[in-house]
Amino acid sequence: MRICSLLPSATEILYALGLGDQVVGVSHTCDYPAEARSKPVVTHSLREVSHLGSREIDALIQQARANSNPVHWIDGELLRELQPDLIVTQEICQVCAIGSGSVYETAARVLDYQPQIITSRPAGLEDIYQNIRTIGRATDVSKRADELVRSLRSRVEWVKAGLKDIEQPQKVFCIDWLSPLRNTGQWTPELVELAGGVEGLAEKGGQTREVGWQEVLDYQPDYVMVMPCAFDLERGGQEARDHLSSTPEWPALEAVRRSQVYLFDGLIPSRHGPRVVDVLEGLAEAMYPERFPGLTSPGVFQKADF
């Protein structure tokens, strides 16, 4: 089977299912595992943003939305050349990856056949498990998909078992974007809950939103988890130092005074693939290090230095 994955989480799922050799094309943001970077790139961003900060990227996105302009484009000629049997796309975020509408439109225009197209729109862990199974069925590896889901569930249950006697969950604020300040949504508040916390400024399964600093001060989280969407540890750390350290309200947070601020690799929690369980483990280890010492894979999170 010839597969085009147009979002990073699907690429991670495909490789986790042992289907990397069948992936013939990926999106411009598919960078994990490393082997995916050698695949032909089918989608592109209309503007190079790797050198821009949070505020500049947000301004570009807002301008594109105001003018009803796309953020990404598909290389139709390359898609025709690749001749995929299966295309995996999404309907969850037009900023992070190309939308399903553009995929259907481009496929109908450049291909003289109808490939199978899978569209994902997860809001929580169960949806992510179902996406894995859906991709497994479409690629005739249902057994592998079931085994992967069982493995992920087992890791989640292990963390939950280690927190059975927790009476009062930790108050957590997860930062999805730094300028403007935004909270997290979809599956992240659920991960916080499973890790022994509560995300009081976010809605489980809901959308992200802008958050005012007075809201954060009134909430006074016990922990702040900085996980700027699509920024790795180095870039996310620099953005956080630039924006948080200079914010007058930042030193007034109890979490900051207690040094209970953690930086996550934003390339992981923003993706709805198998590594969301790595994020769950990181949250649990950050809040309860005595219960989960060394649980998390290296590079998922670190203590903040800002």
C-alpha cells in the first residue's frame, strides 16, 4: 500500500504500526521518527515561520483568517506522481496541518482515481485510540493496532494505579501559546487529570482559548506546564524566557515562587499520536517525582529555568 500522511500524528501512528516502508509522502511538519524526514514532502507552509516568534506567527495566522486565505498548500503534481492508495488528514486545526477540505479538493483535481481518505478529529484519549485502530484497519494491520492500543492503555493504568490514594489533585495551568497567552484543549486537560491534576482554566475535550493574566493570578496554579504548540524544547524555552520572564504577573504566581514550572517539548503534546502517553507520564513525574522517578522518556520535559 502507498500511503500519504499529511499530519505528524498520523505519521507517528503509521511508523508505530510498522508501516514506515509504505509511507510515500508526508507533510512539511512530519519530523518523527527521524526516518520520516527522508520522505517526499507533499504539503508546504505559505510562509516560512521557523525564524518567527509567537507574536509574529499569531499575527500571520490572524491575517490569513481575516482574509480567508489558506495557511498551507498541497503539491498536486507530487501527489499525482506518488499515486497514494491512502491519504490521512485531519479536521482539528487549520494552523497545524492542512485541512481535509483541501485534501479532498486536490485529490479530486489531480488524481484520476479515488484514494481512500481518512480524516481524524480527536478530542480525547479514546478518540486517539480509535484513530490508531482506524488506520490499522485501513492498512490491514488491525492486530498490531489493537496491540499498540493495549500497550498505551496499560501505561495509563499504571500511572492511575500509582495515584489511587491522592485526595487533592494539583492545580495545573498548561500553556499552549505564549503571545497571546493561550491554554490547552482537546486531550491535554484529560492527561492532566489522569496524572493527578486538574486543569481549572481549560475544558476537557474543548478548544484552546486566550487567557488573561488576571485569570491565572486568581486561579493560582500549583504547577505551570509550558508546552507551546509545535515548539521544541530549545525554541519553547527561548520563547518562554522572552515572554514569561518579562510579564509583571509571572513572579506573583505561587508555582513560580516554588519553582514548580516545567517546560515540555511542544512537538509532542500538540500531536494526537502514541506519544500523548509520554506526556501523561511526564505530567505525573513532574507533579509526583517521588512516585514516578525516571518514568518519562528523555526529552519530553524538563524543569524550567525561567
